[in-house]
Amino acid sequence: MKGSLGRRILFRAIIVVLIWINVCTRHVSCQSDVTAQMQKVKQKILNNYDKYIRPTNGTNTTEIHTAFIPRQIIALDEELAIFSMDSYIFMSWLDPRLQWNTTDYEGYLQLPASMIWVPDITVHNSHSQQVDPTHEVLLVFDSYGHVWWAPPVLTQTSCPTLTLSPNPSDEVQCIIKIGSWVHDGWEIDFQHNDWLILDELENINPSWELITSKAKVIRNVTYYDCCPEPYLSIHIVLPMKRRPVPTIDATRAACILVMTLTLSIFWLPPDSSKKIILGGFLFFALCVLLVYVGRSMKSPVLTLSAVSFVQTTMYLVVLALLIQIFIVIKMASCSGPSRPPAAIVQFLTGPLGKYTCLRSPLSEDKVSLDRVQLKEDSSTIECFTVRDEWKLVASGLDRALFAIMAIVMIAVHHL
């Protein structure tokens, strides 16, 4: 019994091994057959193939279908106005010389682009020394001669709308012009989609963002006086906008706080020297901020915008400081024989003084100025000094300048 059971197990194991060997042999044989078919078809195709001759299909024009597939914004040099972008250029065309009989092989073939004819695609407005922007990658073709090729390209082109504007939120428009280097429109006809294929786009550049809704493709046809044939080019229009810059926002926030503190100067007592000290401190803080912004920011446009806002704030602070020097030294400290007009003093001690929180030097137990001048009750009259009256006028001037300066600062902030 034990010997019979052992023979059965051994017999089954041998059967499994034979089946496995048979399957593997067939698989290897199948792979070997497919490889042989592919090699045979390629040798037949490339036997008399001339890659320097443009394929034709009954006409003299080779029709190329193209599509631009942006991948990522690499950089935008604002000083040189050069735009660098990584992308694909998808191209398809018909080459009858690449056809074969499907009985020889069913499927697709791949070849390096250097072995067969490919369009001489170039970037016409390139700033790079490389004329051909495409990279060496395989292309695919089928038994009907349809060829598909999507080489990656790294383009460096110009952005004519990029200027050193003080407004960092400006939109710029960069254009990539692609076309044939030597063939005219009668020899190679480019048919391009009117839209971009954005499936591969990674819109993650920290400084610029592609406005996908405004991106477009234009098929441009140019005629020259020398020649009757047209010359075709594809213009890929890429509008972009600058992303919010934290440094700019931080600079604006600091300047707004300085403006607010500058407005508080007009509410201090008119003869207080603290007004001048506070103004000088704010000006010094702006000087430090100006030096920091100029050294930390690398973009010329952003530096110009931030420095312009800081400089405007400095001008307003200096203007307020000069006004306060005049009010403190010349007006609030005035004790000479000349007195301010009585009408102005009476106007400031009236309802206006109450609503503007003027700190009148006249206490509530003092009589009004008209009674003082008319001397109606000499027993309750207290003489008001000239300095008190000038302090009142200086406080009223501070309130008026506060309103004017607030309007100016709000207008500067919203520019």
C-alpha cells in the first residue's frame, strides 16, 4: 500500500513538471516568433528607406498634425524677459514607406527618431543656441504607416509684454513660435489644435501661474515679397499672472501700520515734543525696511514695487514730521504779542471743537471769548494768554491735517 501511494505521488509530480515545461517552451517559442517577425518587418522597411526624403501620399504636401502639451513653467527671467518651459510636442503623420502586411506582424513598431524621417520642428523665437529643441525618444508607427511622435522639449522664448512695471499683479503673455526650419507651407502643412492639452500640466511654479482659460494656439501664415509660397508657424500663446508674493504683502502691512502711527501724531498735544520723536522713529523704521527689501528680493519688478510703496510712505512720514515741527515750534509755542483771529478761536471753541475733541485751554468755568472782549462781567473775567489761544488753533490745524492725511494715505494704499 505504501509503495503504491508513493508511485502515485511520483507520477503526478512528473505530469505537473512536464506540463510546466511544455507551457514554458510554448511561451518562449511564441516570444521568439514575435521577435523574429518584428525583426523581419523592420529589416524590410529600412532596407531601402531614405530618412532625408520627405514622405508624400499622392501629393507634394506632407500633412503634420501637431498638439502642444505644456508640462511645467521652469522659470521666467524678468530682467532678460526670457521664459523657460518644459513641454511635449505631439506630432503625427502618414509615411507610406513604413507600411507592411499584417500577416507578417500584427502590432506596433518602435524606432529611434534618428532612423526615419521626422519633421524639422524648431522654435523660431528661441533664445537657446540649440536649433532643434526635441530630445531623442522613440516613435511609434503601425502597419498603415501612421507615425506618432511626442518628444519632450525645453523651450526658452521671449515675453514681449514683460516690463519693469511697479505693479506686481500685471499679467504677461509669452509666445512660443514653432514651425519647420526649411520647408514652406506647400511642402509641410501643419494642422494644429486650437487648444492646449493640459492633462500633463503641473501649474506649481512659485512665482507664476498659467492662465489656462486664456491659453490658445494660433496657426500663422506668412507671405514674403520674395516668394509666392506661404510659410507656416504655430504660435502658442501662454498668458500668465504673478502669484501673490508674501514679501510684498508683508511690506505693505508694515507700511500701513507706519501710516496709522503717523496719523496718531496729529492727536497728541500740540506742544508735545513726543510728536517729533515718534515721527523720527517711524522714519528710521522705514529706512531699515527699505534696506531690507532692497537686499532680500531678487526680482527687479517685485523690488521696484516694494521699494516704491516704502518710498511713498517715507515721503508722507517726512511731510507729517515737517508739519509737526512747524506746529510744535512755531505755533503751539508762540507767546508773542500777536494773537490769532478772534473768529477762528470762537469757531474752534464752538460745536466744532466739541465734535473734534479739541482740548481747549479754556476751562469750563471761564467765560466765552465774546464776553471777555465785551467785558460784560469784569468780576469773572480771566485773561487768556496768547499761548493758550495758539495751542487751540494748533489743535484745530492738527485735526484738519489728520483728515487730509488719512485721505491721502488711503488713496496711496489702494493704488
